[in-house]
Amino acid sequence: MTGTAKLTYFSHWRCPSNIALVKYWGKHDFQKPMNPSLSFVLQNSFTETSVELSKDSDQKVEFYFEGAISNFGERIKKYLIQLSGRLPWVSKYNFRIRSHNSFPHSAGIASSASSFGALALCLTELDFTLSGKETGNPDFWQKASELARMGSGSACRSVYPGFSIWGKTQLFETSGDEYAIPVTEGISPVFSGLRDAILMVDSGTKEVSSSAGHQLMTDHIYQRSRIAQAHENINELYLSLLTGDQEKFVAVVENEALSLHAMMMTSNPSFILLKPNSLELINRIRQIREKSGIPVCFTIDAGPNIHLLYFQENELEVRTFIERELLTFCEDGKWIDDGIGIGPEASPKPPSRQASPDPSEGGE
């Protein structure tokens, strides 16, 4: 893109990552889930992305990684081509995209969710601007969720505050596979202070990517049972969110985490992403719950790192527990202090620094 190219439109969004409590594992058609999932967005783990549109002689896409052009621009080009049916204007502009994450690579946080969520929000805002539509209506968020899904399935859940559901479920008539929906009404206040301590066991590259794992569900021997289990668990979890039943919340969340990894261990070929220290952390989290009665639990994405979930009123006891008993099992004592977030934010200013999200990290 030349220095004389005229800047025509600009959009900048901050979008959080999310952590699934009821996991989706397996896809059908294009980026659609085999089963519904329920998640909440994080507050401190986010991606900031800006998109500049300009017109020049040749259509170009530039993607900047920490101030330097990244070859991930090729992946963005393919993504934009996929969106051309929904956004015909994309072929008429040059794109300059800058992005950075607030969290480190391989931190046990799905960067694909926040990165494609942020990019989709930018594209949706630009689409509404070009068509003269207001951005504050529900159609805006629905379209952003759908565009995000086309980049990364779990990204569709990142465009809403608090909790969201993706996938068709009997709980909501408006739920579907094309986009996620927010779950806000009737949630017990006890969950407004939900905390997530991300315990980093191993920051290395996963032996099996999430994309490959999803594909193995197509012919999985337990596919039907898993889908039925997910529907049952999402009903139970939603009920716990409405009633404030922390005990039920803990039971369902841990069942889902272990079921996800059970699907990996029983696929063909099978694979194991948990490490010895992952299991040690799980055991110690269960032990403190049994001894103290504090409602703590764990969840795990497709990797070895553990998300320790707890409630605001128990923060002092849990942080002490983390520092005294858990950090020794974390890589270099690393962990990230996070919690339920308020959702995406728009900004008129470009990011202060640029860094690429890692597109290889798939969410659940």
C-alpha cells in the first residue's frame, strides 16, 4: 500500500477471548458445531484490531505483526474471499490490518476467538457504515458473530458480554449454528464475580491442533453419546446460572472438561494433551474443594493448561491457595489472573502497538 493511498474508512475494536464451560467438539458443513456450547468472555485477555480501507490501483491486504508485515495476510485474504458473498464491497478496497493481543502466545487462551472476533467486529462496522445502517442494533452483533464464526468457530461467542450460547438448543428458539446469542436475562448475581485463574502448565505447541481434533469427531465411536451429553449438560448448566447453584455449576463444568479430553483419548487416532502437572493441578483443586468447601473448579480447553474457576467472595483464599500450592506446577510459575468480562469495545483510535494473533489456536 503506497503512502499516497487515500484512507477511506477506519474501524478499531477490542474483543475478548472466551472460555467454554460446555464445550463444542466436532464440526459439520462449514464451521458449524456438532453440539451447542456455552461460554463466558474474559476481561483482561483480548485482541485489539484496526482495519483501514483505502482505494488504490490494485486490491491488497496487509497484515501487521508487531509493526512488520506478516504472512498471515494470506490467511486473511482467504477469509475475505469467503466473506465476499456477504460483504461484496471487500473486493473494492485495500486492507491494512494491525492487531495485538494482551496475553502471551500459548497461554491457554484461544487467541483465534479474540482475533477473529475483533476482525469481524471491524468488518461489520465497516459494512454498516458503507450501507448507512446503525451499529447499535441487535442485527449488528448477530452479523459480527456470524462473520467471526467463519474465521474461527469459537470466535462467534466473543462478541457478547458475559455468557453466550452457540448452537441449536431447546433452551432458546433464537439459538442456531450460524451465530451465537447472548445469555443475560435471569443470571444469578453470584456469577457476576466469576473469576478465572489460568494456570500455565506448558506453553509449547500442541501435538495435535484443535482443527485436527474436530475432524476426528466425524467418525468418533462416541459421537452420538457426546452430543446427547452436551445437550443435557447445557440444560443443567443454564439452570445453575439461573438459580445460583454453585454445586451444580462445579459438577457440570468439570464433567465437560474431562469429557472433552475423553473424546481426544478415544478418537482414532487417539491423542493426549494433558501433562502430568495438569493432573496434579486437577487433583489439588478437587482436594481444596473437599477440605474447605470453597466452590472452586477447573475447566480445560484443547491443551494442557488449567483454568481455575472461582467466585469473587473467595478471592483471598483462592489466591493464597494458588501461590502456596499450585504455582510450583506451572511453567516458570506463570499464571494469568482474569475473570468474566463486559464484552467488546470500539475505539476511534488505532492500537498503540501491533502484534498478530496466533490463528492456529482453536477454541472449544
